Amino acid sequence: MKLLHLWLPAALLITGLSSHSRAADVWSGSLIPFRPSACCDVSSAAADVQNVPAERSGWFRLTASPSVIFRAQSDDAVPTPPDAAAPAGSGPAAGDAVPPVELPEPSTWNAFSPPLTPDPFLDGSMGQPGIPGAVPPGTVGPPGAPIVTPGANGGRPYRFGLEQRIDGWVLPNASASGGGATGRLDEVGTNYDLVHTAPYLPGWIVRKTFQFRYRGWNGPLGGGGLPGSAFRFGDDFEIQTPAGGPYSMSFGITPSINTDMNRSMTWKAFQLDGRGIIWTQLDPYWSLGLGAMYWDRVDNRVLPYGGLVYRDDYWEWRLTFPEAEVRLFLGNEYLWSKWIYFRGRYNIEAYEGVGAGGVQGEFEIEDWQLTLGLQMDAGYYRWFIENGIVLDRTIDFQAAPDIRIATSYIARIGFRY
């Protein structure tokens, strides 16, 4: 029995020493990266790992000291590569304050703050197609809905739906000479256009315009003479791409009947005009148009069509042919936005009729017009008034000598809605 009591403690002692040796082999052999116990000594464990002989390496050999692993999870900075650096200018310098953003004060002298009045032609409330999803100025729509405002140049160049244009003018007391004519010429005129603009195929816009023209003449005496009145009935058809990119184009034809309605018409009363132009946006301010047009008159003509256009918040320079214009934005009033403009236009009209001298046939009136005007724009309607002179006016008869009209005064008023 005493021998058993002595043998049992000795066996336990030998077993404990053997277990301690195997535990040391497991730790130093790196079968685990560090002791899972919270009471382990990290520095001694690191020493054990770095002093392990090569022949005792295990499956999960550490490549860095456990102190580096623990430091990445502590309050110290995370280690970064030696060549790592923040990009220059990526943020404000230490101690610099970010300046506050200052918004401009509202101004009535601003091309982008015109009087915002609802436009019944935009949302279809007037029975027109309108702009799909458009929100009239001064109203709030769903997110993403297009908002339309008059802008620096009014509702140009596109206004979907119907628009009516009415112009009237007087050209009084112009002396006539040549071709056996004497006395003076008085003229009154009226233009009426009914315009319908709508989107067509994807990326195209169609504009169809019914045209009516009335001309009334008094004089001159002698020569071929002019009929007392003449009329024009035309139907203009134009297809164009929106001016939303670097290039846009437009093509149009205009068949018309031009007669004094005094006698039976012939084929000479029928005219067919055509035009085409390609525009390119040179920069945010300048654009260039290159095109040509055909005018069916007594003397048929092929003429250049286009030119340069400059536009900013206040100025618009249309250095184009056959009509050029310089326009200045004057600001906003309670009801309208205001523009003043100077316009030059080359114009030829032709009709078939019987003149006061009894000569029947086709005749044309060719002239240059220079006018100074004021335009008021309320968004859904606008009007203008202008005064100027008519230069180098000639009446060219197909069957009689030409008549020349001296420089004369012209006054015109127009309304768009």
C-alpha cells in the first residue's frame, strides 16, 4: 500500500512535465498565432515566434509581430506605406475656414428673371398639344418636369401649339418715276399667319403656317400702273431639328397663289419657294448658318440664306441674309419684358394682275427696309411697333417698263399671341 501511495504522485508528476513540454512545443511551433488567454505575455510570445527554428515551422507562420496587429486596433495611427501621401489640394489647409457661398440679390435687370406669367399654350389648356409634361412659368410641377420661361429672347425659336401673327403697316406719299409713271404711291398692307408647331419624328420639329397677305395701292399714274389691291394665299411647311446640339438644320417649301382677283388666274399666279440651312454652334455665344433659298418671282432668284448670330444675356446680333437684326434687352416691367432693335430686310413680292394702265401680267416689288422698333413680351403674347425707311424700291413688270419709287417712310405694328 505504501508503495502505491508513492507511485501515484510520481506518475502524476511525470505526466505533468510531459504535458508542459508538449504545450511549449505547440506554442513555439506556431500552430496558433498567439495565446487565446487574456493573461498571455505578448512580448514573450513575439520573442518565441521570431526565435523558432526553421525545422519547427508550422502551417500558420506569422509574417509580422503580434504587436503590429494589436497596434492597428489600438488608438495609435494605422501604419501606411512609406510613399503614401494625400494628393495636393485635396482639402483645406489646417486652420483655413471654408468661405460661405453668397447668392446674388434678385434683380429686375436680368435676362433670366422675366415676368413669370402662366402660358396656356404650354400645358394644352387651350386645346393645343403643348409641351408634354411642361409646367407653365410661375407654377410648381412634379420633380423633373420642364419649366418654361420667356428668357432673354422670348419664347423663341420653338413654341409648340398654335400661334397667330398679325402685322399692319402704311407707306405713304412716295414719289414715282420712270416707265412713264407720274405722281405718288400710297400703300397699306396686312400680314396674317396662323402657325402650328409640333414635335414630329424623334429629333424633328414640324412647323406649318397658313399665310394671308393683303396689299392696297393708290397710284402711281401712267405706265403699267398697279391694281387697286392684291392678295396672297400661302401654305408654308418647314421641318427642322432642335437647336440643342452643335449642329441643327431646317428645310422648308412655300407654295402660294398671288393675284388681284380681277380676272381669271393663270399659272403665273402660282409660286413655289424653297429654302434650306444648316446651323453650327461655334461657342456658347456665336453660331453660323449656311444655306440657300429659291424665290419664284418675275425674275427667279437663288440667294444665300444664313450668316452669323451672336447672343448673350442682353444682346442679340443676327448678321444674316435676307433679314438682319441687332437687339438689346432693356429689362422687365410689371407686364412685359422689353427689347429695342434695329432691323434691315431685303424683300421681293410678286403678283399677277391688271395694272391701272390696263397691262395684264405678273409684276414684282423689290426693296430694302430699315426700321427701328420696340418689342414688349409677356410670354404668351407680344407686340411691337417700328418706324423706318424703304430704300431702292422698284416695280418690275413682265410686260411693261419698270417704275422706280423714291425713298419713303414706313410705320409698322404687329401682334403675336
